[in-house]
Amino acid sequence: MGSAAADAVLPLDASTFAAESRAVVDFLEVYYRDIESYPVRPDTEPGRLRTLLPNVPPEDGEPVDVILEDVRRHIVPGLTHWQNPNFFAYFPMNASTAGFAGQMLSTGLNVVPFMWAASPTATELEGVVVDWMARLVGLPERFLFSGGGGGVLHGSTCEAVVCTLTAARDRVLSSLGHEAILRLVVYASDQSHCTFQKGARIVGIPPANLRVIPTSAASAYGLTADSVRNAVKADVASGLVPLYLCATVGTTGLGAVDPVRDLGEVARRYGMWLHVDAAYAGSALICPEFKDYIDGAELADSVSMNPHKWFLSNMNCCCLWVVSPGLLTSALSSNPEYLNNVGREGAAEVVDYKDWQIALSRPFRAMKLWVVLRRYGAGGMRAYIRRHVDMAKWFERMLDADERFEVVVPRRFSLVTFRLRPRHGGHDDMEALNRKLLMAINASGRAFMTHFVVDNKFVIRMAVGAAMTEMRHVQDAWELVQDKAKEVHATP
Amino acid sequence: MGSAAADAVLPLDASTFAAESRAVVDFLEVYYRDIESYPVRPDTEPGRLRTLLPNVPPEDGEPVDVILEDVRRHIVPGLTHWQNPNFFAYFPMNASTAGFAGQMLSTGLNVVPFMWAASPTATELEGVVVDWMARLVGLPERFLFSGGGGGVLHGSTCEAVVCTLTAARDRVLSSLGHEAILRLVVYASDQSHCTFQKGARIVGIPPANLRVIPTSAASAYGLTADSVRNAVKADVASGLVPLYLCATVGTTGLGAVDPVRDLGEVARRYGMWLHVDAAYAGSALICPEFKDYIDGAELADSVSMNPHKWFLSNMNCCCLWVVSPGLLTSALSSNPEYLNNVGREGAAEVVDYKDWQIALSRPFRAMKLWVVLRRYGAGGMRAYIRRHVDMAKWFERMLDADERFEVVVPRRFSLVTFRLRPRHGGHDDMEALNRKLLMAINASGRAFMTHFVVDNKFVIRMAVGAAMTEMRHVQDAWELVQDKAKEVHATP
């Protein structure tokens, strides 16, 4: 590939493109083959990379193999390997061959479907693929384009939350006046993702008007309709305006599920926008055995889920569906002269996705999700999800059968939450003990898990769902947990 | 590659990954080789793709070659080909071999650097590469991490605007109270990107408090300090609070430049946040001959530019630099328990990029920009930019030398704005004539340009900057413009 120094930059010369891209494919092939040899979480100190790289970019271009060698030497050893099959932290962030292929096509074609006219089939494929996903997940017809609703692919749940909050807010402010922004109130549970509160702050909801409603073990950490109703009533009585309720199917900390139908009824009663955040568990909803978890979705105004988590669609891809696209587009549209379509005046109505999101420009994400769905098929995806759920079930059974451990919240999907029980009579500092256990597990490099705290309990989260995870990895993790538990119990 | 129907989904089997990824590389190699054979803008009707694809995803997985064949038959013919060297519309959206390689590495590794601990070297590479870019662009030291500031890679300018508006807003509201949101005012010119007004609406600035300040030919459509000062004074006199001023270096419609130093002085005087949006022209600032355009940047609070436009960094990648990261992170941070770092309590301070942006999760964009800078070098990138500027200069000279045409606003970078002059004595409907000319150019499939309207003039925009564009394409475009002008003049 030689030095590029002397040559003019020819960015898309077809044969250079092919040769260098193949070199990257080879690099990644080796990475995937060897991935289990890396500690899942690296042992590195802050600032190390700065000492290895110069302060300025090179003046002359460098060959691709030199760059790849630096990736191998300097970057890879300091990464947390999210694709390592022993990654059980946070939630999974699935890469796949099909997700990668779709991303390559999107990145290679590099079209920008911000308006229909700016890339017609890219816009239309997005409409097709969000409808496909809505049907798979089992959403009511009103979330499909054919039912008067529709979907869009965002980069993240927070973006979906900001856009739907803005739509809900502007619907109310258009009748009450902008001053009413000070009286708007939003509701979510103490288990909701932090992204919701962040989104509410971004759109200008007064911080004092974010209601974080407590949950408890009695409802398996799901919101109850009563608790929401009581909070709403109190706010209405003080002259405030209930705006938006966020329900979660599969919370981040514990995998808890809010009752969509019950909350939908409360939302309807008080004229609130109901959003259902199924970022993680939305993928499981493609299996009939999980569909009860979105019973009542017809009462929601919007639903979102992230195929980049547990649906093999590489970062990033978030499906957002809404019942009333007009509310979204009236809050988010912009029609400057430089985007008017000369030659298409008076043409049939089309979807201009710039008005369904925060940014103007946007990548061709539909290609990625479409390739994933075609390559693996609905049946393949169901089998994939069930494999992880089965592994999580097995891990939960092992914990149940071992008296040293307690499963803290019953597993719903593929997330298992557990902790060491107190030893003799409960005099241990359980937080310290479980914290030590988690540190020992992660320091081994053989698995990476994270934690949560609920009702003052320090809980270890085992989130099964990395793309390469097989039964043997979950078995290894269980052995590791047992070994480390023994060590931790043995040390004073 | 066979049918995946009967097999279990093995999403990252290394050899399947390599084989299927090579098939996609081959596909794209052919696409780039043949790209000039496609009309730049497709001739297609809304809804066509829906008639070609089924309403539901396949139940069984399909082989990659079948999927690629469908991309070739159904998707590619209906795309606007942004990478076609005859694409002169909007602004360029550069793909490149290095940008693609960087995206492949990012997508393949698929790590999520939302916190330092979630992928240390990915976070640190971002810090390194935004500092590299800041130096290249010529930003003052205070925008670098070493100078107390710092940068982040977003997906879009609108995201950068929303985040900095939120930071500016919350700084003011923390002292004046949330009620003051009703009194906040933001300022930009009538040439600013629509994204700015959209961002201001999203963060809850009252629509009545968005000041769109007129510009004129006298200042080459740049804002004047006087006009901003007058608007601000009037608002202050009515008890309003000036919050944020957006200056643009290289506007979308005409490539106009706002005077950063003058506006910085006004912003300082009234305690406003000054943001410099150099989305398109930021790339040109790496050449010393353009650096005057950001003279005064030390008076700004934030600066953004999009390497995905004219800097070979495939969708999407937006650099945002701020002088005071603390203002950004205090407005955007969230620290739920499930993200606390067990084993790193009390460790050295690190950058957690989730607090620099809207979303929690985020892709490893730094890899892409780093590969681009290394592969082409600073010198290569300057030469690349200058090549486009030279081509635009040539096109402008041709227009100047042809009495049928008028260059509407003097070219600053690589955007040329022109129109047909009135023929005999000015009785033509100039808008209709130029609209007809643009339609004829685009209908030919041999070039794609867009338009703008300024001072009631319908202006055709010729934005040079697609990655593959060479002199011969610009010459062809000039011939096309001449031919179509002749046709348009000849028809009644």
C-alpha cells in the first residue's frame, strides 16, 4: 500500500479502497478469533494513551498497515472488550457480521436521507424496516405507517426521549402559552434510566417538576398505577400540568417492568403523553412468550427500543415509533429555502426524516437493520434471544441452588441480579463483601459484571447477551463467581 | 455462504465475518468504480420501494449475496449518489477509504466509550484527536484539554448546539431561577443554519425570543456587530436576558462569514455565550490562507465543525470544542448507581463523555477521525481542500467571463453562487428562468445542484467538495450549465 506522503489524496480510488478495506477486515477477523485472550476489562491507568501518541497529526500520510499496527499495540490493549463473550456488564451492545455488513453499506454509500429527495430509497427503506420491527415486536397497527403512525431510527433512547418530550411539550404549550412550561410535570420511576431525567432537563422542564416515583419489591420494582395517580393528583391540585409519563419495559438496574396498560389508563385520564422505553427488553418482545409485557401498548403515544443492544445491530440504532407523527414534525420541522425541492413542487407527500429527530443530517441506519433482519430472519433472531434467556435461566438456577447466594429480583429476560447472603447470622458488612466479590470477578479479566443498589442492597448484575456468548462462557462465569465467593468469604 | 436458515445464528464467527465482509467490500469497490454511470439524483416516484419489498421480514435468514443483489436492484437505483463526483448539491458529505476504514474499526470493535472505564483508550483517543483537530484548525489553546478546555465528537451540529445552549441556559438559570427561562433571548443571523433555531426551540427558549437578525449584501451577508448590539440593547431594555449568540463561518445558503472578533466583543459585553458554527468551512480553516476567518475565536465559548462534510470522515462526525467543560458537564451529567465504578473510587479524574452530549451511549467516532488524519496527514488534507477551492475558483472565473451569468456573492471557500442575468433589458421573470435552468441541470442526471433565495434572487449553488470530484467534473458541469442556459433562453 506504500506511503501516501508523495501522492495526492485520492479518497475513493476503487482499488485502493478494496485493498485497504480488506486489510481492515483481516484485522477484525483476527480480533474476533482472539477476543477471548484479552481481559474483558483492561488494566490501565488514566492518561496512558497520551504518552504514546504525538501531540499533532502527522504532516504526511501513513500506510494503512502502520496505522493498524498502532491500533493493535496502543488501542486494543486499553479497550473494554464489549464483544468478548465474557462481557456481562451494563447491557450488551451487539456486533454481528450482518450488522457490520449493513454498516459498511451505509458508510460506503454514505448517502444522507434527511429528506426524501436527498435519497429516496434510503428514506423508504427506513419506513419499511421500522414497520417490520413494529410487527415483530407486536406493536398495535397505529404505530405503523399503514395505521397512521410511523417510526424512525435514532441513535439513542435519549434522542427519542428528547424528541417526544418536545412534541408533547409543544402540544400543551400551543394551547396554554409558553409561560406554562414552568408548570409542566414529568413522571418516571426511581428505576427509569437516567436518560429520561436528562432529556427532561434538556427540554426545559423545571428540575423541581421531575417526579421520581418510588418503587418497591412488592411490585418487583415496577411502577404502580396508584403511585402515579397519587402523584399526578397532587400536582394537578397545586395547579401543575401533567405532561409525560415514561414507562420502562426492562429497567437498567434490575430488568423491572412497568405495567403498560395500567399506566396507559392513568396517562389517558390526565392527558399525559405515555412513552414506553423498551431499550433493552424490546428485543425480547419478538418472542411470543414475552409479549404480555407490552399489553396495553395501544394506550401509549410512543415506544422505543435499541436494536444496537441485543439485536445484533452494531452501534448505533434506536427505533422510535409514534402514533401521531404530526406532533413530532410540527415540533421539530424546519423548512429553509436551501432545502426546498425544485422540480417536486406539489408532489405526493413524503416522509422527511429531518423533522422526526434532533439533527438535520443523519446516516442511513435502515440499511443496517434491514441487513440484520434479512440475514438472520425473524426465526433466527427469536432463537438467538431465547438462547441468551435460557443461559440466564441456568445461571439463576445455579444461584438458587447455592445457599451462599440470593437472587435479588426474579429474572424477567436475560439479566440476573444476585448477591452473597450474610454468612453466620448476618453480621457481615454485606455491601463491602459483595463489592469485594465484584472487584475480584472483574480483576480476574475472565468476566466483567457491573452492579446496582436497591433498598440498600449492593447487587451484582449478570447481563447475558453478548453476541458471542455461549453456554460454556456462562458456565465459566458461574465457576468464577463461586471461586471468588470462596476467596472473599475466606479473607477477613 | 449458503443459507443461514437451518443454522443457529453465530453472529461473529470469524471466518463467516471475513467472507461476508469481503463480499461487501467487493460490492462497494464496484459501486465506486461505476458511480459516474448513475444519474446523480434518481428519477423515482414516492412509494416505489414499498411495492418491491414484503411487509414482513423473512422468517428464515438469507445468504448475503441475495441481500447484496437486492441492494443493487432495489436500493441503489433510487439513491441520490452523494459520492458521485458530479454531486454539487447542499454541502458535500465526504466518504473516503480512510474514513471507511476508521468506521469499520469502530463498528467492528463496537466498544462504547460513554465513560472512561467503559473503554479507556477509546475515550483517550477522542481527547487526543479533538486536540489534534483544534491545533489544525488554529483554535486558541483554551479550547484544548491542555488549556483547560476540551473537545468531544458529536454526530451533528444540532447536537452541539443543543448541548451548548443547555449549558449556557443552565448557567444563567442557576443564578436567576428557572422562571427566567421565559426571558432568555438567543441571536443569530438570517443566514444561520435552521438547526440553530430548532435547537433553541428544543431547549425551551420561547419562540418569541429567537432573534433572527437581517444581513445584507453590504456586509456580504455576514452579521454586523452593530446590528447584534442594537437587538441586544433593545431586549435588555425590555427586561430580557441575552443568552447566546451563534456566529457562522461559512453559511449554508451562501458561504457567508460572520465577524467572530466583533461578535465576540458584543457577546462579552453582554455576558452571552458565543458559539462559532463552522460546520462546512471549518475544514478549510486548516489552511493558513483561511485562518483570518476565525480571528477572535479566543472570545468564543464554543466552536463546532463537521469532519463528515468536507474532511473525508464519512457520516457522522462533528467536533465540538468548549472553553469550560464544567459548564457542559454540570448541565448534562448523570450519575446513576449502575454506572459507578467499582474498584476505581477516588481514582484520578477522567473524562466521561456521556456528560458532554445528549445520549448516554455513543460510538467510537475518534477512531474514524484518527485514521483519516493519519492516513492522509495534515499536508494531504490541506492539498485536498485546496484542490476543491481551486476548482471552485475556476468555475467562478468562467461565470465572471460569461456575460449571461452573474456571481451573486463572492466565493469564500468552495461554494459558488450564481444565476442567469436578465436578457434584453430585464423583462424576464428571473426566478422562473433560473428555476428552469436548475431543473434542466438536475434532470440531466449529469450534475446535481441546489438553490437558495436571497434578496428575492433565486440563486443556484454549486458546492464543490465531493471526495471524487476532479477538474474534469467541474469542467463538465460548466459545459452543462452553458448548454442548459442556452436551452432555457431559447424556450419561451
